[in-house]
Amino acid sequence: MTESEASAPRIRFLNWTFAWGAERQRVLIVAVGLFLFTFLVYYLTGPDFDLLSADIQNDGTPYAHQVNQANNMIHGHLDFVPEYTKNLNTLERVMYDGEGFCFRPGDPEAAKVTGPRFSPDCKIYMQHALGPAIIVLPGVLIWGNDLNQILVSIVFGAMTAPVVFLVARNLSTKLTNQLVLTALMMFGTVLWWVASNGGVWMFAHTTATFFIFCAIYFTVGRPNPFLAGAFLGAAFLCRPTTILTGLFFVIMFSPLWLKPAEEGKALWQRISLEPAINFASGLAPLIFLAMGINYLRFGNPLESGYAYTEQLYQDYLRFVYPRGLFDISYVERHPPVFLGQVPLLQDTGPYILPSWAGIAIWATTPPFFYAFFTTLKRFSWVVMLGGVLLGLAALFILSKAIARAWDGGWATTDLPLGLEYAPFWLMTLAAAGAAVYYRDRLSAACWAAIIPTTLFIFTFAATGWAQFGYRYSLDFSPFLWLLVARVIGNELRWHHMALIGVAFLVNLMGVLWIYQFEPEQLNGWTWVRF
């Protein structure tokens, strides 16, 4: 503690006592600066809308369903009523009447379903989690459903930057490194494109990412099981899949709930229930809130509404859902997007462009390669071998894109059994195994969050629909970022900066090509396509 901090006024908050000195003033200034800078970048590069428009919602996203949901809730409806809803025709409809999936009499969309059931009591619901709708309730109370959901999404995206910075301060003592690591998450991942979008799917990702980083901060920055649990619960209300990251917090808080081994004491005698109770006390109310909402809508606390989504019953989408929403057979659909899709190449302008189908996570954020080496970096030969294997896999995948673009006679094809992805799976197993073997608690906790979440997402029928990058990766990207930040720490090398620079350029391409160039077909070119 510096002399100025020792004499500074002391403030008590949530059982923490700290001095409000020069260092904390600098942190506050940096945090505010990061918020403002991120807000401006997201706003200026995202979809065009007028902040001063009297009807700003019509100058924003047509998929502002969380704002519509909040407006319906204010008027006493958990379902969607036309007079309280804008752009109802763009909704992914969940339709239920107390008995099952249904249509209202006369609904023309019923022609797309074999043997539709009509019911005068059929109600229309939103299929997405209601957490973001609860978040915007105060704004909707003031502006109604003219509240601009893009603007709210950008604000939450910008609020994430200071939290990421606070977490980075626990992984590096150098301000430059802290800022670079913060910039990596905010501008080197698909969070930039997603937060700037504001549509129903992207808004959910943005808010969930913010809450996950808050939970991480109250785990590695200022450990507080209650607040960590509460923020994890908030993320769950926005993106239910984030609950699968819970093992991260269980492992990271193990020094609190698991006492050191003592001779003659059994494992159960070493367990302290107080931290676990505190964590559950923060998490459980929000889970019960979600279950209560489900019960009020569908009569079942475990039914989120996806079983009654219209898409599941439409004949022309049966190829997407041949075995329902979730099935192990869908796992094979995701790696070609998650790992195998790269930006599209063509011999006319703009020559390189995003694919709506998605882009591999390593292509949008190359620094995520470092996540594999958090524990393994102690073995130089493993770093060399792993780097070569991952590099060859990436080059092979890129070569296929080049071959498709120019129809080269040397065109490569997919390897049997998806072997081009094998280096990624092998390195994941090696990294997670090494973290457990060497008792690297942070690394093991991160992999315990990443692997189950990824595997569950892979069992979902869809791979993200129209998107930049692989948007589902945001459910676990904060933990990949943690691993990378752990690798870099105070040692920011030229190759770190090189890959971070590539990440910035790729994600800049995503937001500019799609939001700024595509709507106006700049130069007569198509800037994004499947």
C-alpha cells in the first residue's frame, strides 16, 4: 500500500474494507474510459440507427422481441398480444393452449404443418429466455416498446469492458497488458459483432456474457460465492446453457468449501457448507424465477417453450429437426462451422467476405490457440508439437477454402471421420488432462466450464443460423479468454500481438462488411453471403 493510500479514507462495502486512493482513482478512470471507448466503437461500427429519432425502435432491429416481451409483461401478459407488440411477424413463435402445440383458427402458417391443431385459446410466446426482457423492463416502463434494443445491447456490451479489465488486473500487473487483454475480448472476438447487433438472439448472448464476466470477477478478483452465484444465475436467465459453466465456480471456490487434507479425516469431514450455501443462495432464486415463469406459461417448471416452437413442426424444416431439438446425432453438424468454416474467398471484389453460415472460432480469434498451452507451456516440446499440429490443421482447412474459390486442380477434400479437426480435440484433452494432473486449479476450472458447455451445444439441431463467427461460442469464450490471459500474463510477446492484431482485423471485417457495407451494396459488391 502506498503512503497516499494508507492515509486515504477507508470505505466498507459487502464486508470489504478498502482505501479510496490514487490507484483506485486510476482504475476508475480507466474503467470509465473503456466503457466510453467501447460504446463509441460498437455504436459507430454497428447497424445504423438514430439516437435522436422519436421512434427509435423502427430505426433499429426488427427482432426486438425482448423489448416487446417486457411491454407485454407490463400490460399483464407473458404471451404476445398484437397491440403491445411490434413486428410480431418476425417472431420465432411458441404456441400453446394448455394442452400442446396449436394454431389459432385462420392462421395461414398452419398450412406449413401436417395435421395442425386449432384452438381458440392458443397463445403466442417467445421461445427465448426472459432474462433480457426483465432487464429492459425499467426502460420499457419509460419509453414503451419504442426503447431501442440495439442501444441497450451496445450499453451492455460496453459495460462488459470494465469488468473484463478488472479481471485482467488479477492476471497481469502491467497496465499495457491489461488493456491489450481487455481489447482482445471486446474487439478480437465475435462479442463485437454480437453486441452491436441487438437482435433477440444476439442480445441474449451479450447480456449473458456480461453476467458471466461479473461472476468470474467475483470468483478470481474479489471472491464472493453469493455474488458469483447470483451473476451466474443472471446469465442463466439470459442463456440457459451458461449454467453448464457452473463447475468453474465449484472448482475455483474449492479452497473455501474444501479444507486441506488432514490425517484421520474423511473427505466429508473436510467439507465446509457455508461457501456452498452462499453460492446456492445467489444462484437458486434466479433458477426458481425461471422455473416459475415456465410454470406460469406452460404448466411445467422444466419446460422453456422450445417443445412448442413452430419451427419444430413445420414440414419444410423437418430436415433440421429429424430427431427433435437435441440429439447426439447432431454433434457432427457443429465442427464444420465451429472449426471448419473460414471467411469466403472469391476472385472478384471484395475478394474476402464473411459467410452467414459462420466462421471458425480459431479464425475469428486466433489467440484462442494459446488456451491449449496454459499448463502445457512448461513442456517446450509439447508446445512445438502442438503448435505444428494446430497449424497444419488450420492450413488444411484454409486450403479447402482457397481450392473452392479458384477451383484448383489440387483441391483438398474433407478427411474421413473429420480427421482435420483431430488436432483440436487432442490438444483439448491434453490441456485439460495436464491441468488436472498438475492441479492447475484455474486451468482445470476453465476446461470444466468449456468442455461440457461445448458438448451440450453440439447436440442442438441448429448451428446458429445467419451469424458472424460461431455465436454459441460466447457461452464459453470468457473461459477461453481466461486461459489466454493466463498464458500472456506479464509477458506480452510479438507473436501474441500479431495474433491479436489478426483477431482485430477479422472482427472489424465482420462488423464493417455486414453492418456498414452490405445494406447499401457498397461499390455494387455483395459483402456477405452463405
